[in-house]
Amino acid sequence: MTKRASLFGGKNPPAAEPTATPADSSVVQMPSTTPVAQPETAPQPPARKYPVAKTREGKRVATVYLEPEALRQLKHVSFDEETTVQELLVEGVNAVFEKRGLSRIA
């Protein structure tokens, strides 16, 4: 029976170190100065760690801190109107834009 590794940070067995022969230690490999042609590729966007909903693609997050009673009231309004808190917040941001003479783009 083999012993399992500890789940709580037990020591792992030491890794085997490569042994160098005298012939290997006397040879020094110099980097090549000849440029190597790389195939041109379009820059790739960074990979996401998690999937993003289609409704959130291209959008950024904005956070608001509310008193517990204000959040409870907002949730009641969204329930009563059969909508989401997200849609109510977007409606509120657009109302702020409209009040200031800006376009409703949220």
C-alpha cells in the first residue's frame, strides 16, 4: 500500500536532481543571434477564468453600497414589477443621464 500525500501541507518527496557529467559542465551553450521568423498571428484576447453570460459581454461592472433597508425595498420593487434589480439599476442610471442632458446609453 502506498502512502497518500497529506491534505494539510505535508512534505512532498524531494525531486530527483539531474546529475551533470564533467563533459556537460565544460560546454557552454551560447544563444543564437540569428533571428528566427515567427508566423504572424492576430493577438489573442486573454483567456477568461470563467464563462461570461452573453448579456454581460462587452460590459463593465459598477458597484453600489446600499443600506440593508434600501436593498430590501429595491428587491420588493423588482418583485412587484416582475423585473430584475439589474434592470431597475440600469433604469436609474439612465434617469441620471437624462436629468443631466446626456444620452441614455446604460
